[in-house]
Amino acid sequence: MKTLTLSPKTSTLLLTGLLLGACASTPPTPPPALVDARQAVANAAADPMVRLHAPLELKTANDSLSRANALLLKGDASSDLDSAAYVAAQQARSATAVAQAKSSDAAVLSSEAERERARADQRGRELERSRSQTGVAQRQAAAAEQAEADATLAESQARSARSARSLAEVREGIRQLRDEMSRK
Amino acid sequence: MKTIAPTQPALIRRAGLSLLSAILIAGLAACAGTPPTAQMALSKAAVERADTSAAVDAPVQVAAARLKLSQANAAFANKDFELARRLAEQAEADATLAESQARSARSARSLAEVREGIRQLRDEMSRK
């Protein structure tokens, strides 16, 4: 079995390297403006609506945040850093607002389509209703016509009955007249 | 034949001198900062846009942008170009935010109107 042995020189080098690495990787404390900017950009980036509707605005905010982060790493804790962080935060909020605007616009379009469908439905139903009303009216008209025809028929039947009666009456009158004449 | 051109060491000296002066000029320019003319124009345009499109729906952001732009102009006039650039960048970001917030507010209003229209239509339909 092979054992790993290090010469004192190598160990020192390794240790120094590790220490330096630790130093370099310890990030400087970010100022409040940068903390705020990181949060705002993270919120925007986590929003699927922003990724969908405002990718350019999000990239702008991200670039400004990178600039602020680079200034922090450079140890430039000046108002330049604060300003870059402020700009990044505002740009991230802009991205969110643009995404909200665009998703509202999309919802307006789909709602308008829905409204048109509802209107078409309503018109369809009105048409159906008026059609059925027309049917009723037609049936009523037909019934009225039938009744009229029945009445006319009844009337003419009645008239002919009356004529038949008067003919019989006239004949009866003639017969009585003849009887009287023959008796005389 | 005698040459008018300077001897080699003289050439090197002259080149060194111009290099030195170039470095000096560059250094001075960096100290004083270059005037952020482009950024000033961008910010002015952004604030003017926000003034026309967002004054009603995002008045606070528009006012903030306008104030920062005037501060940037003052810094520019004082030849404090670094401060002018920072303030101008902030003014632009404020103005853009004002615009997008105003746009978002307008879109939300249109959506509410359309939805209200649909609600009324449904009411009408169910009453019939």
C-alpha cells in the first residue's frame, strides 16, 4: 500500500495555498443597497412571468448587479457601488412591472376572445328562441286558418240546411195551397 | 551626405517623451473623469418619456427621476462628472421604472374593464 508522504516544504506550500484561497473566497460584506439589489434581482429572476415577458429587462438588471458585485470584489465600497446596486434594484422592479403589464395584456386579449364567444352564444340562443317563437306563431296561424275554414264550412252547411228547410217550407206551402184549391 | 533625421538615441528619447505625455494625459483624463454626455442624453430622454406617459399613474417615481436628473445636470455643470454619471444612471432607472409601473397600471385597468364587461354579459344571459 502506498502512503502519501509530503515533504515539509510541500506541506507549507499547500497550507499557504489553502489559507490564501480561504482569504480570497471570503466575500467582503455587501452594503445594504447591494443586499436589496440582489434580493430584487433574485425575485424577478424567480418569476416565470418575468422570464417569459421581460427577459431583456431582467438581463439589464442582472448586468447592473454584476457590475455592483464586481465593484464589491474590487473593494470599491464607494457610492459608485451603492449607485450601481440602486440601479440594478430599480431595473429588476422594472422587469417585474413590464412582465405584469404584458401578462395583463395577454389576459385582456384572451378575455376579449371569451367575451366574443359569450356574445356569439347569446346571439345563438336568441336566434333559437325567436325561431321557436316563430314556430309557435306559425302553428297558431295554421290553427286559426283551420278554424276559419271550419267556420266557413259550418256556415255554408248551415246555409244549405236553411235553404233546404225553406225549400221544404215552400213545397209544403204549395202542397197546402193545392189541397185548398182542390177542396174548393 | 548629412542626414537631417535625428540620431537613434534622440528618436528613442522623443518616443519616450510622447509616450510619457500620453500616459500623463490619460491619467489626468481619468482623474477628472470624462463627461458622461451620452448617459446624460439617455437619462434626459428617459425622463421626458416618463413625464409624458407616467405622470398620471406613477407620479412619485417620475418626480424622483426628474429630481435626480436636475441633480445630475448640476453635478455636470460643476464638472463633477462621476457624480453626474451616477445620478444620471439613477434618473434613467427611476424613469424606466415609472414608465413600466404606469404601463402595468394601465394594463391592469383594461383587464378589469374587460372582465367586468364579461360579468355583465353573463348576468344578462342568465336573467333571460
